[in-house]
Amino acid sequence: MNRSSEQPGAVITGGHFLSLGAVRNLARHGVRVCVVDHEVCVAQFSRSTWRFSKCPPARHEAGFVEFLLSIAHDAGMKGWVLFPSTDEHVRLLSQHRSRLSEHYIVTTPPWDIIKFLYDNRRVPRAHLPASIGRSGEACQGNHSWQASPRCKWLVEYL
């Protein structure tokens, strides 16, 4: 057996252009990458993509999760690492983490943690820098946020 077939691969949910960078980077390190998306996407055409699978859209939550569970078994991807690429996929993988963890290494923390990041209205105000107003929106409408002193904290955390 060669090294690439022994190590787990990666499943990236969503194949938009940001996912393409992850696909290329992982493949450069010898990791097999499967991209799943509900529509035609740029990452599916990359030579770095080992496999592309068309999945139900995330809005069909049960079908999306069942699809991930079935390809883990049917395509021999049990134990592979599952990476979300959109906020909606983060939510789904987080909320269904226990079931998905039976088949994958899930990189998304549990929902009790993610819910605060997913909906910033849930973030306790005491944990945010003083520059953020009560609405939780630091620089709404400011397209040059990198230069804004009010958003300096964001740059520090990126």
C-alpha cells in the first residue's frame, strides 16, 4: 500500500473558488480530496480534486447529512476529514457532529460553541472589544475596514 492510500483524505463541502485553494493545498501535501457540491463548481474541474460528488443542497438538511454518511461508506471515505466551506455547511456539520463523527473526523466544533459565531446576536457583549456597538456590527458599510481603527481588533484575530 502506498502512503496516499493509507492516510485519510479530505472531504470539502462546497466547491467555490475559496475551496479550490484548500483543494490545491491539501493535494500538494499528498492528501486525496473529495469535493461535494449541489451544483457545478470550479473545484470539481481541478486536477487536484480526486473525486467530485453531487450532493443535495444544504437547505435539504436531512438529505445532505444522509448523503455525507452514505459516501463515507460507499466510497471508502470512512475516517476522512470533513471540512465545511460555507457558513451553512458549518452549521450543518456542527449540528450533526455526533452522527457525522461516527464516519468522519469533523473539524467543526459542536453547536453549543458554533451557535455564538453563527449568530452574533448570541455573543455575550462582555466578550467583545469595546469598539463594537450593541448590534455587534463593528464596521457596517465600511469597505475599507482594514484601515479603520474601529476594526483593528478584527485584523488582530484573523
